[in-house]
Amino acid sequence: MTDSKIMFDSKSKAKDNKQSKQQANQQAKQQAKLPAKENFSEWYHELLMTAEVVDNRYPVKGMCVWFPFGYAIKKNVYAIIRQLLDPDHQETQFPLLIPENEFMKEAAHIKGFEEEVYWVTSGGTSPLDVKLALRPTSETAIYPMFKVWIRSHADLPLRIYQIVNTFRYETKHTRPLIRLREITSFKEAHTVHATWEDAAEQVEVAIARYSEFYRRLALPFLVSRRPSWDKFPGADYTTAIDVIMPDGRTLQVGTAHHLGSTFAKTYEITYEAENGEQKLVSQTCYGISERCIAALISVHGDETGLVLPWTVAPTQVVIVPILLGDKEKVVAVCRQIEKELCSAQMRVQLDTSDERPGAKFYKWEMKGVPIRLEVGPKDIEKGVVTLVRRDKVKKAVPMIELVSAINKEADELQTALYTKAGNFHESKVKEVASIEQAKAQTLVGVALVPWCGEIECGHNLEDQVEANMLGEPQYLNFPEAACAVCGKKSTGRTYMARQY
Amino acid sequence: MTDSKIMFDSKSKAKDNKQSKQQANQQAKQQAKLPAKENFSEWYHELLMTAEVVDNRYPVKGMCVWFPFGYAIKKNVYAIIRQLLDPDHQETQFPLLIPENEFMKEAAHIKGFEEEVYWVTSGGTSPLDVKLALRPTSETAIYPMFKVWIRSHADLPLRIYQIVNTFRYETKHTRPLIRLREITSFKEAHTVHATWEDAAEQVEVAIARYSEFYRRLALPFLVSRRPSWDKFPGADYTTAIDVIMPDGRTLQVGTAHHLGSTFAKTYEITYEAENGEQKLVSQTCYGISERCIAALISVHGDETGLVLPWTVAPTQVVIVPILLGDKEKVVAVCRQIEKELCSAQMRVQLDTSDERPGAKFYKWEMKGVPIRLEVGPKDIEKGVVTLVRRDKVKKAVPMIELVSAINKEADELQTALYTKAGNFHESKVKEVASIEQAKAQTLVGVALVPWCGEIECGHNLEDQVEANMLGEPQYLNFPEAACAVCGKKSTGRTYMARQY
């Protein structure tokens, strides 16, 4: 990873300014703090630009450019997803464009997407015979191929995934990484099974993999079964993962859908069972988009910049030489350390640029580097380096045990991040008993509301609380309580929140 | 890499057949040879399906599905490209959709692409205010951002690349991996420099990297400067890399363009020089698409299937147990070998499926696995394994030095592949003196034709030879000869060929 050469505060070019003045201005701006995190939206937008994650100035609404630094984060994040899926999923790639006739086959599915689909209607200067949809998701591209790929029970289960760009003509307010018109990195898995039960089990597997994924990003989350009116178009049911953002709103960062045989019927996907009978398959699909990076940045970041978990930081360790006294010796020691850490498979960078140490500290904090090493003549004399963690923990570490010390600090930092995020998460979820309480709680976080499970009560709740129902918490049991709407006793609960 | 579960010969489902009959048919088909390679087109199409590289049955012309196995090849091939670029290029990602006004700014560029552009004209059920082009290439998406990213000489050189899907509404006959309407993996690099000379040097760097890339794929190629009427729309000049396909036609598999300041003027990309002056930048761009995989498959493959270089084979070594005598012992030994090769960082697979050894040999040859190990009771008794290279070289190798023996054989196989491809390549290029000779030669391969360099003579050549001019060979010197058209003496030459 070489340092990005891209300037981040170049909204317009001051062509007539003297360079020295320009540099001074830029330095001042670089040293300026981000807005307070309480102003989440402002903080978030400025952080994405200043830390060079994505550039929101691309001239189409809802479409962003990945800066090289942001792209490096993305690569590391998606490498974890691949690592978790590859043991029993196969990566593939399907075309972006879906012919209108295939797209329009599944009625429930179209209904869910028709308002959001971009259509290609001409090639060159001539209109196309058949309009082509830009995939909002790929069921209708993939399942016609499953029809020809699958013949017998021996072909099942089939588990594939792809990481691709998808498109949604969002009419709501767009936000970088959160609500986009081009989702650049949609990981969508599609699986095919012999029975409904096998598919249901696969949904659990998907949630387990996603849980492990978010654990590695040190992100706590909620798992809930979406209410029937908010499930994926065409699905039997949808299980979703939500992260609580700094402003208390939730961000859906992963979903797993049991598709039953809905698409199998539409696309005629059958297999020959062992007894020779032709049967419809059962299917699932599950997805994660770059929203996982939005969550990562939002939950962990602070007013001095990104805070990246060790697992995904493009630079895990930065070495800053303190150039006093015998400068050559300092640089030589730094190079030796760089070499040693590289050999230990760490992503390390030695910053030998001309900036002052303070400016370097500022810059690498902004980039979220987990561990900074400061190496000056005094440190060298004592045989130590000064190690500063991104959470400000600072200590002198003997040079002879540097690698193991860094590994230890990296582990502790990861744990500290997770703990901090966990405390925040827990502080934002509150059990309530009434609609009034739910209304108050959803202004600041997530309400856990007693709900009998009736659809009418559910709609009623959403209307009166003026927040969304995330659905029933999964893997948790609750004592009986009175439904916040009808008062009927049940063990049912639903999360409610304002959603992104 | 687990073995693909996908059936490759399932054009239609025989729902009423008994399974045993189905299996027998399938086995017979599996054992059938590919068409002779002389019938290149037929051989190529059947190989892509049978070896499970891409599936051409997707219901939009010119768009293919990557089978998991083909996708694994692609991953390995593009990993080499990344490895070659990453030391001094930064990976990024720009949006797919380009607003019409940006796209239409550069006149020469539009002219080159307007017949091939797919247009998005509606979002949901409403027409868009501004039409959006699906990128055929990304100059017009990237350069408006360069305008805001670049301010001073300190920002230069800037070298970025992205690997993305691009679209061309091809009206010519489409072919999988060769002429596509969705190019799924276009690697496009874009660089920005202070001077025209720096950019010219970058073009050389690009060609050097591409040369190394093709060397690793064991593929010989031609490098030539495209004639002025065939350069990239908007470029000062274009240098191209062509591979000679089995039928003697050439496939353009890489191009590097010196863009001069054409786009810099259009998109107002300037920098402040050290003396404070505002100057236009100079630019280059260079690209490689999945055509590199088409070339790889076409040049190396044979009538029993793919022949994959060790560098990119998803499975480098397959172990086939010969289950006679003490079967458990044979499997145990195979597992031990598998473990050993895994530890040595080889991509290895042990085939313990129920098929007969002959069927396994057939299958893994089709998949182009470089090295097969056969392990039976007799081998174990003698302390050897039978090693069979994809080029049919077969030998017994002592078990105790297996890893080094495989590495040695892999190297030799790579050299053998390259030599074979080199011999083919050389046999297909012939120096000629006249138009008649050029015409005869371009029916079977590439003609090297004396050409004075005049545009009129060039057009004349193309018309009379009925083949394309690839352009002047680069890095080669020739003695004086008479131009095949006007007879004027010069040291100029051009390659001519029928192109894909």
C-alpha cells in the first residue's frame, strides 16, 4: 500500500493562489477536526471525504467513486466474506443485464422492484427489441440458468455466490455506502436444495456466517425475522441483521431469505429425486452490500477519523521516525523494524515524508491505523519504541519483542473496540411496555416491544410509534407480556427502530 | 477449490428417462473427444462448455455466465495482473453509469463509441432527465474526477486502475470471451503526467508489464503501433498486443494509449507547475479484458481439453488413487500426499469420487490440470508415485522427494508449453514482399509487409490484401525494402492479419 496521492479537499481549484498559501491552507484544513460525532450525518460525510474512503462528487446522484484507500478497505472486508463462504460456496459471475421477459416472470418479485429498476432501452442509436433491466438483485438472471444446470438430487445442494454491482433507482435521499443507486459490491449468495427444511437450515448457516463476519469487524448487531409485509419479494420469510448507528437508527446490513419454491415454480427448476420423481427445488438467497463498511466506519470512528479493526486496516502499523540527533540512524532503525514487521505478515508503512511528526500522527489517525510506532533517538538509546494504539493507549515496548508486543496490542485493541461497540449497542436497546414508551425509545435507539404477532397489531404499532418494525428477535426467549396494541399475553416481541 | 456440481451437457432435461440411462449417456458424452482443433470455432465453443469455463446459454446475445471453474481461472489470471500493477498503481472503482453530457464532451471519443453504447433511459416507470451511458470504457467517468483530484505537480504522476464490467453493443458476430456485449472484467489503467514525454514513457512501462503478464501465461505475442486510422478515439497513438490464434487470425489482447492532452483540454485537467504556471496534464490509458483468457485457452488447449499453465490453474495437482488391494492404505497415502502438497502451497485436489480412474483422468485432462499423480498399491510398494504431466510426459517419482519433483516438472511443463506456443507463433508469421504474398499469408497467419508509412499506401494495402493492418512492429529493426504498394524504399514494415 503506497500512500494516496489524491487530494481530498479540492472542491475547487484556486488557480490564482500562490502555492505556499495553498499549502498553508491545506495544512490548516488537514489539522481541523471533524464535526462532532453527535452531528452524525455531517461527521459521516466529512469523514468519508477526509479519510479518502469514497468521493461523493461524481456527477450522478447516489453513485460514488472509491478512493484507492477506501478501495483497499473494501478489498480486505470482502476478503473476509470470501474466506467465510469459499469452503462450501462457489464464486461465479452472471451478466448485469436481464431481459424484460425473464425479469417480469415472477409477479411478487416484480412488484417489489418495478419502481426501482433502471432500464436500458437503446444500443447505439437504435432502440432494443427487448428492454434490459440493470439487476437490482440477480434472482431473475440466475434462476433461468439453474433450470438448465440442475437435473438430479446429486446436483444438490448447490451453493454459489457473486460479488457484483447492482442498481436501484432510489427515490429517497441517497447517502454514500448507505443508500446508493449503484451498489458497487453486492455479495449475493444463491442456494438450491432438495427440501424446504434443507433450505431453512441454509438460512441458519447464512446467519451464522454473517455473525462471524461482523464479529471479525468488531460489530454487534440484532438478528430478527422481518414481519411478513417487509420480507423479500417472493420469499417465504426473511431474516435480517441490523447494526445500530451512532444516531440510534438501524442499518440493515445483511439479509437471508427462504424462497421456498416460489422461483422454482416460475423458472421450472426441478430435480430428479432418488425414486425417479421430478420435484421442485427449494431455494435461499442471502446478501451483504457495502453497507457493512458504512456500519464499520460509523460505529468505530471518532472525531479524529476512522478507527479500523486490525482485520481490515489497509495499513495495520505505521512507523513514524522522530528525526532528531543522528537522523540517518533513526531511519535505519525504522527500516529494520519495517522489514521485521513485513516478515511477520503485517501490513506496515514507514512514513518518511517531509511532514512534521504531528501532521503525520494526525493523518494516520484519520486513516484509522490501529497501531503507530514512534521511533526517536531516545527510544533507540533505551532499546524501545513508543507504541500508540488508535484508542490512545500509549506504552514503551522493548525492541527485541516488538512483533509479539504488536500482536498482543492488536488483539487487545480489537477486544477494546468490540467492547466499546458492545456497550454502545446495549445502551441503545431498551425493553418497553407501551406505545408511548416505544415512541420515546425509537427516537434514541431500538425498542423491544411486546407484540402478539397479529399483522393488524403490527401495522398499528408502526403507525402509532412512527417507526419501523424490524421483526421478532431470533435466538432469544422472552417471558409472557401484554401486546402493546391489543394487550393479549404472549411471549412475542418485536424490535422497532427508525431505519436507514 | 471443490469440484463443481454443475452439469455441462444439460441443454435440455430428459425428464422421462430412467436415471441409469441418463448416467450412461452422460458418461458416454463425457468420454467423447472434442472436435478437432482445426475446426477452431467449433472446438472453442465446445471446450468452453465442456470444461465449464463460461456458459453461453444466458438469454442475452453476447453475455455469458462464468461457471465456478472458469471464474477460478479468471481469479488467478487477474491476480497476476494485480501483482504486476500494484507496486506503483492504485486500485479504485468508478461508477458504471456516465451522464450523457459528460460522455458527449470529447468529440473524437464519442465518434469512436457512439454506435456501441447502451443507454439507460428510465428509472422505475419514469424517464430519466439525463440519459446514462453504460461505460464502454471509463475515460469520461474518470477524467471529470481527475479535474478535482489533481492540483499540483506534487500530485503527479497519478496511476490508478480498476477491474470492472463494461458494455459494447456489438453488431458483429459475438463470441464468448472474444467479442462480448458485457465485458465482465475490463482492467483499465489511467495515468496522469506532467509532460508528454513522461506519458510516452508510461506507455512503454505498460507494454513491459503486459509482456511480463503474457510471459507468465506462456503466451507469445506481437507488439505493434496501430495505424493512425485505427488508434483509440482521442489518442495520439496506440500500441497494441496481439496473440495469434490457432486459425491464424489475431486477437488483440492488450492496448496502451498515449492520450496526449486531448482529454486534459476537454475536461480541464491542469496542474500547477513548480514555477506557479498552470499546465495541462498528459495522460495514458491501457487495458486488458478477458480476451487474455480466450487467448490462453485457445493457444494452449488440445483435443482432450484445457491446458492450463501452472501459474493460473485452479487445481495444479490432482491425486487419483488406484483402488486395488488394500484400498484403505492407498487412500491414507493419498491423503498424506495431499497434506504435504498443500503445505508446499500447491493447489491440490484428491479425487476420491466413485468414478473409475479412466473417467477421472479424462475429467481432469479436460480441466487442464498440469500434473496428475496416480497412486496405487504397486507404486506404494516401490515408494513411488506415477506422475503424468498434461503434455503426456509420464514418470515414476520417489515419494520422498515428491514436492521438489513436482516443482521441477511444473517448471519444465511451463517451459514446454511456452516453447510449443512459441514454435506455433513463429510458424505463423512470415515476411512477404508483395500484395499477392500478403494476401496468401494472411489466409493462414500474419504477414510482415514492407510499408513506406504513407496513409494512402496503408489503406490501399488493407483493401487489396483484404486483411487488417495491425501496424508497425515495435522494438524491431528491418533493412530497407520496397513498399508493397508504391515501391518506395524504406525500413518500414507493418503486420497484416485477419483480426478477431
